[in-house]
Amino acid sequence: MNVVVEVYDTERPLTADVKKDGIHIPIPRPGILNVTPYVAGDSSIPGVRRIVKLASNEGALGPSPKAVAASRGNADSLCRYPDGGCSQLRAALGMRYGLDPARIVCGAGSDELIGILTRAYAGPGDEVLYSRYAFLMFPIIATANGATPVPAAERNLTADVDALLSKQTQKTRIVYLANPNNPTGTYLPYSEIKRLHAGLPGNVLLVLDAAYAEYMVAADYHDGLELAREAENVVVLHTFSKIYALAGLRLGWGFGSSRIIDVVNRVRGTFNVTATAQLAGLAALEDRAWTEKVRAHTITWRRWTVDALRRLGFDVPDGVGNFILCHFADVADADAADAFLRRRGLIVRKLGPYSLAGSLRITVGTEEEMRLLVDGLAAYRSGQPRPRAQ
């Protein structure tokens, strides 16, 4: 089958006069063709049978067995629409975190909620502010909605409150902050989050993306739910894709003021979260023993891997979460290391789209996977011959 891909000339404005074979054709809204699509981490390598995927920050030990059983148990009910309000899941989240369930909204991953919030609160002529090395979906979604993404400089790969505040203008509508941040693994203490919020006017929405909060043990960290309880312009987002390892089911949730959640519910799809995802999320949330096991494993093997890579001479900055940022001498060195690892069946994340092309991001996997990763980078560092694909 031949596939034809239309390529627009993005150097000239698109108008209703665009034609193909003399016939008018549909054109996207202004700005859509300026969007650089998000590219997910690879899952396969041609010619290699055994793959160790350490590219997408997925849960190291997989989902709770109870969550797997719950998802399988819904197989006979696939013909039924899900609960459009995620009532049971919101009640369970409210009980766990001491929140009003009416102020919780669920989405198909926190990505969907980022998209809804941007669509609802920012558009053409508005600005969306974020830190330079933040999650790529922030500028992508802002651009897709006609808003202007505005990056603020970071300090030592860490969001800088003063830089963020200095970038705000009368056009600023949303400030997105991933805390902890992906891909740098850095975070801001709660005192800095409160200082950031205090420096924003009440009509600017502060969205705290806490995708990796469940891995945190630092005493000075807080995901921001306490702030969102009191403030009218703060939303905190969480996901079930990371420590709960339900990435394939697409499930996230957000908490904010009643007014903001009302707006999100007006914009989101009625059945945006599947019944299977809701049941699996409930089971995962209730299986605290599994969550603690994953957290402990991740902290242990993150530290082990960081220490091992540093002994090999790699530049690995301090960080948190279920991934590691590893710096190389330059872009060519990082590319060569990535290619070497891929020939061994190891997939890590290249960071060119994040303007960190001289670095690789490595997800914390199982003990065996981390040992294979360290062995691979040790072999690369020692200049061993290229291994054959298996």
C-alpha cells in the first residue's frame, strides 16, 4: 500500500486559497504546523530479539498484581460505558490524600489534563511559562492551542523561581512546573513553590506536575496539594503511569479549586477514562505494600547505578525519581554510547529535543537490567569491539 503524506510549506501563511489539483483543501488553524510532535521512546530494535527498555520511565517492577487482576476482571464488561465521573476512584483518592473528591478530576493520563487546562485557560495572544528543561508537552500543547510558550532559564538544571517570575508579563496565563522535573531529575523545595505562587497574580494558573512525587522521600519536598487546597489558582497533577506502572491504561488525576475543576469537567470528554483503567487504578492505589516495594527498589537501584556510573568516570548529577541523567563529553559521545547500547539491546533516551543532546536519560529498571546497563557503558568506555545483535 502506498502512503501519501502531504507536506505544507510552513514558510508561507496558510489561507483558504490553498489548493490541490485545483480544488480547495482543508487547512489547520494558524500555528498548528509549528507544533513539533512529541516522540516517545523506542520499544524495539531491528534485528535484536531481547530488548531492555530503559527509555520511558516506566515502573521498574510492573503494576501491582492486584491491578492486573482487576483489569482482567473487566473483560466481560467491555461493552459497557465507563463511569464518566470516575466516582469510586475519586473517592479513593480523596480518602488517601485527605481531599474533597468533588475537587478531583481524572484524565487519560496527566497529559490529557495538561491539554484541557491549556485549552481552557490559554489561547492566541496568551503566554504559557515553563522552565527551560521541563517536560516537552508543556510547549507542545501551548503551541497547539495558539498560545506562545515562554521558557525561563534554569540554574544547574533546576527550575529558577526568580527567572520564572522575571518572565511573566500581562499575557501570562499559565505557569507549568514539573516537580520533580523530567528529564533533569531535579526538584524545588516546597518553600520555593510557595514563593513562586506568591509572586504570581491571582489570574495566572500555576500547574504543578507531580508525576514523580511518589518516589520522593526528601523532607523539604511537597507535591503542592496543601497549596491547592487553599489557593484558587493552583492545580496539582498526578499520574498512574510511573510508580503504579499503568502507563498502557492512560490514567492521571488533578486537584484544584472547585471553579477550575468545574471548567475542566466542561471541556473533557464524558468518558475520557476507561472502566479498565479506573478498576486498575483503584486496585493499584489500595495495594500500598506493592507501591512501597517499588519505591524501595527504585531508590536502591538508582543509587547503585549512579555510584557505578560515577566510578566509570561518567558525569551523573544528583537527582530524584525513577531515572538518571548521564552527561557525556559532547553530542557525538552521547550518540555513540546510545548506538553502542542499542547494539546490545539496551534502549535509553536521547535528549536532543530537550536541548540536552550531550546527555542520555536512563530509567531505573530491575536489578538485572541495571547491571546490564552498567556493563554496557563499561564496555563502551573501555572501547570494546561492537557486539553482535542477538
